[in-house]
Amino acid sequence: MAKLQDKVIMITGGAGGIGRGMALAMVKEGAKVVIVDLNEEAGRKTEAELQALSPDSSFIPFNLTEHDQLKGLVEQVVKKYGKLNVLVNNAHVSKQVPFLETTKEHMDLSFNTGFYPTFYLMQAAIPHLKETKGNIINFASGAGLKGHATQGSYAAAKEAIRAITRVAANEFGKDGININLISPIANSEGVRQWAEAQPEYYKEVLKSIPLGRFGDPEEDIGKVAVFLASDDCKYMTGQTFMVDGGSIMLH
């Protein structure tokens, strides 16, 4: 049997990049995947890819900054599928700005698209995940762990997500809910654009990765997400998984 057979999984930011990679990896393991994204054109395209593999998978166009609607988003998924097994909080938008030029608007953008949707969706999903003994996968970043220059707003939100992940992992472990984080480096659309815009910096970063390459969104990041969403991960919670080719080795 496939590792995620008949599990209902919701992925934010699922239309492209790492979100799309995870969605494809998960449907190939038997999951019914609901992708949530603001980009309707990309969302419909990915939905067609998913439905070719898993006809019950679907796309919901949604603006995650509408925080008061997030509980309703979870309820919509549960009403359609009858349950929720896994929540994946992948979506996040931010701007790279030097520290002294970082404004409240920059902080608000990062927290409103990343931290708050993660926080509110976790709150909305946990009652349903108690019923399924389900999992949550949140996203961290090397920007927060290492404090990358010009990424103050992004790093702050990512470390705040790590903090609430650990708190929730402690509170809801007794309910059979596993909550973990992935900190990835992947060859997504954004990285490819960055490589074209700053080829020298890209080469420098590439040289710093011990495994010598950027991860593939489906084959590398997606397969770790499959593990975290599966019953194989039942004795791991509150952990940050560095899926970054060895760039950061936690100790």
C-alpha cells in the first residue's frame, strides 16, 4: 500500500515550486491533495497535473492574508473530504531589504503571509487532526537559522513559526499529532530567477552546499514531506529537518 493512501492533505502555496513538488510526491503515494494558492492560473495548471494522478485532488484559490477566513478554509476542506490528515504550511512572501531599511510594512508582509496563516491554520486544523491522529508540516529557513543579510523580516517570521511549532508539538503530542518543520534549499522558480539575476552569488552559494546541488522540489523536498506526513514519522515531533544538502548541520 502507498505510504499516504487515502490521506487528505492541504498544502498552502501549492501551485508552484516546493508546494507543487510536495503535492506531486504526495499524490503518487496515494494522497488526496488540496492545494491552496493566490495564483489561480498556476493553481489550475497544477490541479490538472494532480488530478491526472489522483482525481480527487483539487485547487482552492485563496488569499491567505484574509486571516478571518482561514478557519472557514479548513472547514471547506473537511466538509468536502470528510476529514483532514495533514496540514502543510508552505506559503510565505517577503522582501529582501537591508536591516536598517526594514520597515513595519516589510515585517507585516512577511508575518501576514507566513506566520499568521501558519498560526491560524494550525488552530483551525488541530481539532480535526485530533480525530485522525494527523500531522502538521511547517517551514523554517536557513535565513532564520543563520541570520542571512537582508532577510530580517523573513528570518523573524520563520523563527516565530519554529517557536510555535515546538509549543504545539509539546501541547498536542498527547493527542497523537506530530508537528515538524522542513528547512529546505530547492531549485524552485524563484531560485532559477535569482540565478539569472545574480549568477556569481548563486555560484558562491552552490559551492557552499556539501552535496553540490540545489534540491529538487519533488524528488528531494517532496519525499521528505511524504515521510513527515506518513505513519513512519509517528515517533518524531517538534523537529527541524534540514533538507538543504548539508548547508546547515544542526548540533
